[in-house]
Amino acid sequence: MLEFIKFELNYRFSRPVTYIYFLIVFLMAFLATSTDIVRAGGSGGKVMENAPVVITALMLAIMIFAIFITSAVMGVPVLRDFEHKTDSMVFTTPVSKWQYLSGKFIGSFIIVLLISSGLLLGAMFGQSFQWPWKDNMDNLMAFNFMYYWNPYVIFVLPNLFIFSAIFFLGGSLGKKMTVVYAQGIILFMGYLVAQTFLAELDNQNLAAILDPFGFGSLAVTTQYWTVAEQNTQFIPFSGFILYNRLVWGAVGIASLAFLFIRFNFQLAGNASRKTKKKGTREERELKDQVIESPVVQQIFGFSAQLTQIRSLSWFYFKWIIKQVPFISIALAGVAFVFIIAFVGGTGGYDIEVYMTSSRAVDMIGIFNLFFIIITVFYTGEIVWKERDVKMNLIYDALPFPNYVSTASKFIGMVLMSIFILIMLMVCGILIQLIKGYPVIEWNVYLTSLFGDTLALMVLYLILGLFVQALVNHKFVGFGLMFAFYISMIVMSEVGIEHAMFYFGRASVGNYSEMNNYGHYLTPFSWFNLYWFGLAAIFYAVAILFTVRGIDSSFAVRLKLGQQRMTRNALVTIVGALIIFAGSGAYIYYNTNVLNEYQNSDDGKADRARYERTLNQYEWIAQPKIIDTYVDVDLYPKSRDFKASGYYVLKNKSDETIDQIHIQKSVDNQLTTALSFEGGFSVDTVYEDFKYTVFNLDSPLAPGDSVKMNFDVVFTTVGFKESGSNTDVVYNGTFFNNSAYFPSIGYNSGFELSSDDDRKEQDLEVKERMMETDDPRGVAQSLFGDDADKISFEVVVSTDSSQIAIAPGYLQKKWNEGDRVYYHYKMDTPMVNFYSIISADFVVIKDTWQPPVDTLPEVNLEIYYNKGHEYNTERMMNGMKEALTYYTKNFSPYQFRQLRIMEFPKYRSFAQSFANTVPFSEGIGFIQNIKTNDVDLPFYVTAHEVAHQWWGHQVTEAGVKGNAMLSETLSQYSALMVMKKNFKPEIIKEFLKHELNSYLMGRTFEQKKEMPLYQVEGQGYIHYRKGSLVMYALQDYIGEDSVNAALKRFNEDWAFKDAPYPTSKDLISYYREVTPDSLQYIITDMFETITLFENKTTEAEYEKVSDTEYIVDLDVSTIKYQADSLGNEEAQELKDWIDIGVFAEGSDGKDSLIYLQKHKISQEENSFTLTVGAEPVKAGIDPINKLIDRNPKDNVKSVTEKEEAI
Amino acid sequence: MNLSIQNLSKTYPNGVQALKDVNLEIPVGMFGLLGPNGAGKSSLMRTIATLQEPDTGSIQLGDLNVLTQKTEVRKVLGYLPQEFGVYPKVSAIDLLDHIAVLKGITNGKERTKLVKSLLQKTNLWQHRKKGLGGYSGGMKQRFGIAQALISDPKLIIVDEPTAGLDPAERNRFLNLLSEIGENTVVILSTHIVDDVKELCTNMAIINQGEVLKTGNPLEAISEVEGKIWSKTIEKEELPTYQDKFNVISERLIAGKPEIHVHSDGRPDDSFAPKVADLEDVYFSRIKESTQPAEVAV
């Protein structure tokens, strides 16, 4: 055995590739740690780059890339003996199978370990020095060997063993390297599937166990770690990580065991006897036959070549699809698509989204990378096929032109690609049918699979042919393809971002059932033309330089290449060159001449310059808009619009204003012309920033007004490199005023916000929002400082096939030619925030009668895309229930109309404008809501309707904590409507997701976590924590009390201009309705970051009689206060917390038979409760009202007390 | 249609000179290329088979320039390489059919007949459906010749076809070769002298890239007729004899070496005259060209 180990070591040490592997691993780790190319884990922001969690994620990511190294080293040791035919020599020596296999395994595994040490060394080396290219070292903690050793031992080492064992098994039993690669790909798919499972709360545990790399278990274990924990804690070898390691470790050991049992340590002599017998009989028959040579004709024309290509292509195709690795990869792909479709793949709140064709295609798209891998891999195999079986000399001497062989290999591979795609398409269709969504959109399958994916596969296929032909070494070819792929990742980091530099990049975009592929098809087609032009050149060159015969020296191939350069070849190359260059020029003209192209670094630099140049104007006195009128003409077919109108600007300050600063839209497709009535001149133009300072001929005295006319022309020209405009589209235009219409003064929204970006641009780190008490902040609403409330009137025209909608009431509708005009006017002042929408809609209408007779009837309308009627009833119902609850509990609805309009799923949100709610196609229209699901369309509708109160009636100040007044209150309002309409289980399910989202959000915090009343636009706080806190608040002090407070708050602040209310104002209303004994919860919930660790340690019961049971509970409670990074400090306990007992309900589910708040004033507490039915479970905070990072241990099964003997 | 080879030279990148100014005129009929392993036979054959580029020289097949009109040459070429593999899981009939397509037999019916006749001719018909991976060495060689014979090539190149075959298989194979039409140039390379003796009307002896001798085998034998002497000696005496005489070959007969000496006159009385055969021609030529001699039998 030692001999074999020594042999493997010597063999490996004598091969340069061993050192190259080490170098690759070392460099990957080094580059990942010493540059910003790779961002792994939660790094960025406040999480340190050498935190163990970050290094773990990084090492795991590198392991995914480096899996090919493990497979290359572990797959071959036994295989090599077969390939070199030394098997007979080895097997006939007096060694045992055990010695042979274990020797080979151990020897190779030692090499794998040595190579993997590059990971450790590279990472440590990369983070131990101040490299000149590294901007700052602020993101590094002092060096600690354990930061690296901890992930290495827990993840890297076990992974290496597991993969080594699996690959060793595959290589030794499969006797083909392809088997080993197939294993690698399937493991990688396992990782992909686990990733999709992770997105779902109920499947996370499964993902944690199933992920062969351990990523899933890492994610589940660390998903709630705060910034502080991420920076200080090591990865624990317990819980899911331990289980995952054990399960996969067992798989590794089982693989080895299986191999030791099954490996046949004898020679493979296999002349079958059966055929021989039959043979002799036939031979006898044959003797009588006269053998004469038939006359045949050799044909060499073009048609013969076509026949040859057909025959050869089919031959190659059949060969590939019979390959065991191919079959296993394909089947694994199919299996995983089904698994994802049926186990995973739900949307927010784990709600199933209808399996539309585009979703089925998206699911299949998860495997795009592996399509590329399989393509590149089999390209190498097929190019080398004849040489691998040593038939090349026979083939090469056959009289077919060079292109026939290359073309056949190419076509064979294309057939394979089509075969895979057809198979997956069938899967997609089957899944659609099984899932009960039988609307098969063939055009989606065709475009996405046979346009987009197939094009990508074919491009990589040609690249593979080209590389293999040129380097003429299979594995060097694979290596180059890998390096090529990696280099594309690196390129983006050095500022090369243009899609024209990224081989094969051509996106057909996100499919929307409203807008289909929209305007994406044009650039997609051009980019494909461009890439296929290049590919054709590659292809021609590959034919010219393909080795035929045995000469492989470059000089000879060059000579042969010249010989082969026929007129046809030349014409092909020149033609392809013209296509490539021509389409390239056209793309460049579109992306860089007609449109503006900027890479992200330049974009950041521009924003920094904007701030440096213009920040001086941030606080100068400027007038405010009080009246807006605009004519908008939309041209959906050409994706253009024109808008002309006016603002009436009023000087609300106490200074005279003689200069007006206007920020025009910076969109380069848009031009803006301005004029002021009463005379004006241009003072300064900052052309780069589209910022102009105007002098007014007659200065505005306080209280004076001026009318500003503007003309905006938006013209879509050509196409953009990326970030193409999805606001103005063929069907489903949706934009708001802030993006395109002129605004007043400096826009601090353009400033860079992330600390990292600001440091990079040498700007001071800034606060995300103004302080709550900042008078400048309190003087402006969350909608900005351009206006308080405005009067609003708009005429929108659009193509007559569409309906155009804006806030306000329809005054008049008329047609002119093929255009239709809608005149909307709002009859009360509204916030300066309005949207323009146009699409081909179906409408359903209803009315809502307010609960108070004196109030007017409200028209309810839903404008949706045909075919999206699944949830419109739920939305309609949501509007009614929400309007009723809010009118009853807060104040009357201020409008006589409420409209929901669907817009394409390029963006996934719903947004509340005055009496109109644009609602994304993606988040409510295509969800398949089942009985026990959170009714997402209902909830989103109720939330948006609530904004008509919280945002439109009461508009808050634009300062820290503002979202607690709009978003948190809308969450609360929607929750109360849901509570009234749905079972408690659904509310519980909803809150479970809110808790998860809040805790996850903390992990990814880039700057600092704020208490709710100081929230700085952090969605995980104002939405998610907001829901939890508000639900708990109404539970503690009563729904009525909360509503009373909100009603008063509304009365005092609704329909008011500056000063605007802040979170501090709202809290005082809450405090008013909260009894003294519970005042602390206001502090805990709104003013601090408070978390609980509640746990039930012991739960027993004693039966007194059938209707009397005594339950003994031991529970523990810790209350923490966390700082902005998540450092926790235990707090003194003086809290009221629920204690609850469950019994089995009539429906078989647990139902609460006891729920009471008890005063908790120490960590360990015991309770003795008497209940009337047999208890099953009991615990503290049993329905998770408090924020708790381990909500599952709050409740425990109750066991019957054993009598002491 | 003659094959004419002029001044052909080839040096491999590793410095080995495989062909040194080779000149050969090969008429129709069976031509034997005789030489030890590594003599350059395969290099020469591959060059003729359009699979390798020479450094200098030219090859003409009738009107065709073999080095530039490769496709034309391939149309009339049948080639059986020295070592070749097959797709183990593909049956003989399928693979032969497949190769026939590539040889331009695009008419399906014709092809079916042709494949059948070739498989029958090579005695593989009964094994036609068997995967080639299960073929014995001889069967594989026969398959090799079957594919080389597709569409009556004008130039057939068979490189060491009998190496590794048992005597019965070898005979079978040679019989096959002998049936090939008379209008065809057949080049057979071998290191087995008997192959040439039994089959070829013309031959060349080649060693270390050089042509040592060309001509008709019988004429070649007559050149050494009466100059070959044999003697049975003791093993330990061998070096002495090798020093003293022009020993061209030795072989063991019943455990004792019998040496053959090339000498114009009888070396001494202990030597007996031997009837010269082609082997003696071969060994004497090789011996001349290689000092010290290293001969494999």
C-alpha cells in the first residue's frame, strides 16, 4: 500500500500540472482576498473581509470552481492504469485490491490536500499585506490564523474528502473521465437546487442537508447573524452544519465502501461465447455463397458531402446521447427541474406562482451554466473522438473535405443541444400541465430555449471547437475555456463592462406577459448576429487549422492551413468578418453614439462630481410647486413621449428669490426646454449634470408666484448596452414625474450613499437621512422639497389600442385619429407624486358603499392584462375591506375613486398614488393562492390602500424614522384588515415570514441597524419589523387603543403642509394610549432594538380529572438590547409575556386552551397552570409575538409526569 | 499508375531523422517495404497516405501530386494504419457502412451490397452485428482491410498488418491481400520477411530512414546466393564469432545458437553453406547499414 501511495505522490510531483493546480487555487484565494473582484458572504458594509463567515463563503465559492481540480486528481489514479493498459501488469502482481485502491486513494488524496492548502495560504497572504492596489485596509481585522483554519477544517477538508471519494469511485468503476465530470456537474446541480430551496422557509432545512458543498447549512446557520456576530463568531461545528457534514461524510465513506466491494480486480477479458456458437453455424451457410464485389460508384460532389455530413452528424449525435455521463447529466437536469418545480420555486411568503411558460423557462434557465459546461466538455470529447479511439488515421485518410468533419461534429453537438432543450421543454410543458396552468406559450419556449439558450450553447460550442483546434490538446483546451470564463468575471472588475466584450452575451430580457419580450428582441438579435459573425470566423479558422494526419507542429499546420485556404473558405471568412464588424459597428453606434454608455465606475465618479460641484445649492431658498398642468402624448409603438405643461411656483420662504435652480432629467433620451413667464435669463448651465440656474427678471417676493413652462421630449433611439428603459414600453408604460419632469434645485438623491463608494471617491461618509429633529427636514415631506401639496391636471394621450391613466378623475375622453385622449383632474390638493400609465387593459368595475351614509360612493376599478384575472376578485375584495376598516377606524377616504392598474413585471412592487395604485404583474396577478396561503394580492392591496391614509392624508417629514409613519402604519393597517378576514393561522404564517425577513435583513445591513423610530429607508425594519412590532403592540394594548391613537394622529396631521410629522410625534400618540405598566414596550419596540430569547425547558402535566390538568412549565427568558452592529446586552426583566398551553383541537390541529400574559422578572421561571383539557404543547410566547431569534424553542411538547416511586 | 517518390526527407521535431532522401518507384502490384521497427516505414507510409508532411521531396501518384492534391489522392486510397482503434460499441456493419459513406458511396443500396461483400470477403459477416470492442486482433485487422478495400482503391497502403497475428490469422490475412486486383498499387510494410517473400513482386529494404535495397525479391536473393554460411555454436562462443565473422543473424535451434554469416567465401570448414533466402538478404543489408547490429526476429 505504501508503494502505491509513494507511486502516486511521485507521479503527481513529477507532473507540472500539479503545481499549476496549486497555483490556480492559490491565485483564486489570493485575488479574491486581496482585490474587490469577488464579494462573498455578507461582506461589504460593516462586515469585515476576513471575518470567518466571509472567508467560509469565499472558500466554498472557490471550491465550486476548483471542483474540476479534485475531479482531475481523484478521477484518474485507477483510470490511468486502464488507459495505459498497465492494469494487467498491476493486477497480476501480488497486491490485494485493498492495498491497491487504498494506496491510490490515499496518495491522491494527499495531493488534493496539498493543492487545497493553496486556499489557506492564498487567503492569508492576500489579507496580510497592504497591497498597493487595495484602497483601504479598514475592512480587515487583525490577522488571526483561526479565521482561515476554522472554515478550512469545517468545510474545505470534509468537502475534499467527500468529493474525492465520489470522484475516485466514478473514475475507478466508470473507467471514463466523463463519468467523473458528470458526477461533478451533478454535485454542482445539487448545489443549485439547494440554493432555490433556501429561498423558502419551509424547505430551508432540506437545503441545509442536501447541499453537497455545505453552502446551504452555512446559510441556514448564519442567516440571522448580526454584523457584530459575523465579525466575531467562528463557524460552529454543530446543528445543520454538523448534520450536513455527517450526511455527506457518510456518502463519501459509502462511496469508498461500494468501490472496495464492487471493484473487479481481475482482467476484463470478455469475448462472448454466445455469438461464437451462432457464428459457426452462419459460417457454414456462408461457405456456399459466392462472394463477388458489387460495382459501386464513388460520388464526391456537394450533394455527396451533404450526405456525408448528415450521416456523420447523426453518428456523432447518437454517440453523445448514448454516453452514460450525458444521460446521467440530462436525467439529473430533468429530475432537478421537477424537484424545483414541485418542492421549491415559490415566490414571496412561500406562495405558489402560477406555472406560466415563462416561469417554466426561467426554472430551466437555472441550468444555463451547466449547459455551457456540458457543451464545452463534449466539444472537447468530440473533437478528440477519433484520436481517443485511435481511429484518426483511418478517418483522416478518407476522401472528405475538412469542413465535412468539423461541420458534422458541429451539427452533432447542435443536435445534442436541441435534444436537451426539447427534453427540458417537454418537462416544462408537463410541469405546466401537472401544476394546472395549461396555457402553453410556444413563443416563450421557442424564443427563450431555442433562441436565447440554444444560441449561447452554439456559441460556446464553436468557441470550444476553435480552442480545441488551435491548441490541439484536449485538457489544455478545457483549461483555456475555464480561464476564458474566469477572465470575463475579472474583466468587469477592471472597468470593461460593455456587453460587446463578453462572448455570447445577448439578453432577451425578462419576459412579461403584458409586454412579451418587448424591445429586448432587437438588441438581442443584433448581439447574436455580432457573436455569430465572430463565431463563423472562429469556425472557419478551426477548419483551416484542424489537425488532420499526425503533424501537429505549428509550422506544418500553418502550411496546411494555407493549402486549405480555398476561395470558399476565404469568402466565408471575409463574409463573417463583414457581419461581425458591421453588426459590431451598428451595436456600437446604438449603444455608444445614439445612447450614452458609461461603466459603473465612471457613473460613480460623475455622481461624486455632481455632489462636489452643486452641493453648495442644497439649502438655498427656492419656490415650491403649487399647481401642475401637463399634456402627455405617449407613443407606445416607438417608445416615445412628449410632455408639455407648466408648474406654478410659489415663494413660500421669507426671502426674495431671484434665481431658480432647475434639475432637468439626466436621461440622455430626453430633452427639456424651459421658460418662465415674466422674463428670465440663463445664469449658469451645468451641462454635464443637466442643471441650470435661471435669473428671473422680476424676483419673487415672499408669497409671489411665477409660472414655469416646460416641454419634455423623450425619444427612444436605437438600443442601449444595458439598463434599457422599461418605463416606456410597447405595452405597459408606467413612469412617475420624478424620473422625467424637471425638478427644483439640487437633488441629494444623486449623491453616492454607500460608505464604500464614497470612500472610493474621496467623499466624507454621510448619514442616509436627516436627523428627526432637523428643522430643514421637518419642513419638507417625504416626497421632497419641490412642493407641499399641488393641484393637478393632466391630459394623457396614447395609442387608441391602449388606455391611459393618471391620478385624478376623468373629465373627458375623446379620440383623434388613431389616438385616444384622457383628461384627468384632481379636485383636491395632492402630493407632488403622480404616475402616467398606458396599456392594453381589461377593466372590471365595482363600487364601494362607505359605512357612513353621508360619505359618497366610491368607484372601484381594476385595469389588468387579459388572462390575469385569477386574483382580481381578491384585490377588489381587499379594496373594499380595507376602505371599510380604515374609514371606520381612522378617517373617511378622501377620494371618490380607487383604481388598480397592472404594469409589467420588470419591477416588482405596488405603489400608491392619489386614488390610483399601479400594481406589478409579478406580485399579485399570477399567484396561485390556496386556502392556507397568505393572500398576497389581498394584503398588498390593503397595504397600498392604507397609503391613501398614511402618505397621502398624513404626509410625513422626510427625516429619519419617516417610514414608520407611512410604511409601518400601512403594514399595521393591512394586518388588521387581514386579521379581520382570515384565520389566525394565516396571520401567524405571515408574521413568521416577517420575522425571518427582519432577522435576515439585519445580517445584510451595510451600515447600521436603526431602531424603528430612526429607520433610514431600511425595508427590513419599516416593513418587516414594523409588522411584528405593530402586531405585538395591538396585542398588548388592544387594537382599539392603537386605532384610537392613529385616529387622533390623523385628525391632528392630515392634509397639512409643513411642518410635517415625525416618528417622535407618532410615538407620543402611542404613549398616550398605553398604560404605565406597559410604557416599556414602546421603548422596546420603537426606540431600541430589543430581542428576546424565550425558551421552554421543561413541560409536564398531571391529570387530576378529565376536566382538570395541572401543567408545570419551566421557561427561560433573556431580553437583549442590540446596538447598530448587533452587539447584544442583556436587559433587566420586567416584562409581560404570554404563557400558553395547546390541546388537540377538534380538527386535529393544536388549539390554544390557555393564553395569559405573566410578569417575568427573572431569567428562569416556573409556572403551574390548571387547564381543562389534556395539554399537548405549552410554552412561553407560544405564538411568537416577540422578536426572537429561535422562535421554534418557545413551545415544547408536554409529557405526563411520572409518579415518584 | 505508378507511385513515384523523390528525395523524400523528414526530420521530427525531436531530432530523429525518419526519412533520408528516399527515392522509390513503386509500380502496380504488391510492393513490400521491409525494415526493422523504427526504420521509418510508417513515416513513409503515412506520408504517402496524405497524413504527414515531408520536409522536402515529392510524391507523385500517376498524375496526382500527393502532397498537394490530398483530397484527390484520398479518393483512390485505401489505408490500413499500423495501429488503430475502433469504436468499441459500434458494430462492424455499422462502422463499415459509415466509412463507406465517407468514401463517397452515397447510394444506400450500393453501399449495403458493398458492405456485405466486404464483410463476407473478410470473413466477418457472421460477426457483423458484434461490437468491435469484442473483436480479436485478427478480426480487427480483417476489419481494417475491409475498410481499406472500400470502392476498389488504386493505392492501398497496409502498415504492418500481420504484426501480432497468429499463424492462421496471418495466412488468412495474406490471402486476402493477394486477391487485390492487379491494377492497384499495394504497399505492404512489414518487418516479417516471409510476408514479402510470399506476396510481393517488388520490395524495398529500409532502415534508419534510408532505402538500402530495392528490387524483386528473387533477384535480391540471387545476389547473396552462395554467400551465406551457417554454423551451430555454443552460447558463450557467440561474441567471439561476432568479432571474427560478419554474423548477420543468429537464432536458437534446440537451445543452441545457429549463426548465419555473410561472406564471399566459406569462412572455415566448420561452416556449412546455406541456401539463401530473403531473410538473409534482409539481415545482411541491415547489418551493413547498422553497426553495431541490432536485429530483431
